[in-house]
Amino acid sequence: MFRRSVFGLFAALAVVSTVGLPARAQQTPAPIVAVLDIQAIMRDSTAAIGIREQMEAHHARFQAEITERENQLRAADQELAQQRAILSAEVIADRQRSLQENAALLSQLVEKRKRQVTEAFGTAMQQVQETLMDVVTAIMQERGLNMVLPRAQVVVVAPELEMTAEALARLNAKLTSVTVVIPEG
């Protein structure tokens, strides 16, 4: 019973959707399409390159800080190992607990910084994407386009339908750099 009613519903929808089809076809504009290589733009734009360079610099500073703190922990652990013979069991236990707490805090710091870096990168790249959308919208209006397809979804495209170079040039002119802001601490 349920299967028949579902079939009947689909059949009715099919009939209803074909009624007035010629009128609807006249209302739908013919597609005027262009193709955009979004990945290439996000890779090659001046702002995106600057963001990646800033991220590499942040990563190098972050790595140096973590390495320094790890070295401090190792040195404290080695010092404790050398003093085992002269320290009481209680003092050794306290210092080991302190080392473990510091190691846990360092691990938490690493995770916090990774999240901050990821968020900062996403925020910066979002500025590039938003500006790219403004650029693409302007090109669409100028060319009378009603659809832009991502290059990754198109197998073959005529060169006159490709708008990547123009969009990249306009994006570079409109957005030369984006500052990546990573909170300190």
C-alpha cells in the first residue's frame, strides 16, 4: 500500500512538473558560463603567498619556543637523575611530579598553539576567498555571466571561457596582503 502511494505521488509530481514546461523553458535564461581555477588562484595570489610565508615564520618561532622548553625539561630530568643519590625519595617524587606537570603543560601549550595557528590561517585565507568572490561577481556582471564553474569540475574548456588569469590579476590588485594574527601566549 505504502509503495503504491509513493509511486502514485512520484507519478503525480512528474505529470505536474511537465505541465507548463514550454513556458518555464522560456523563462530560464540560457547558461552563460565561465571557468575558474580556484585552487590555482588560492595558491598563486600575492595575498595567499604572503599568508603562507607568514605561517612559515610563525611555525619557525613556535618550533624554536617548543624546542627550548623541551630542552629545559630534559635538562631538569637529567639534573634530577644525577641527584638521585643525594636526595630523599620524597624530594625525588615531588620533582618527578613537577616535571610531569610541566610536560603536560607543554603538551597543552602545543595543542593550544596548533589550534590558534589553524584558526589564524583559516581567518586569513577567508579574507582572500571573500575578496575573490567580490572579484568573480564583478567579472560575472561585466561579462553577463550567470554561472562560473570550478576548473576542477570541468574536463575540457574553450580558452575564451577561462577567467582564472583575469580573476587572479584583479585579486592581486585588490588584495595585496593579509596579516595573519596569532594570539600570543
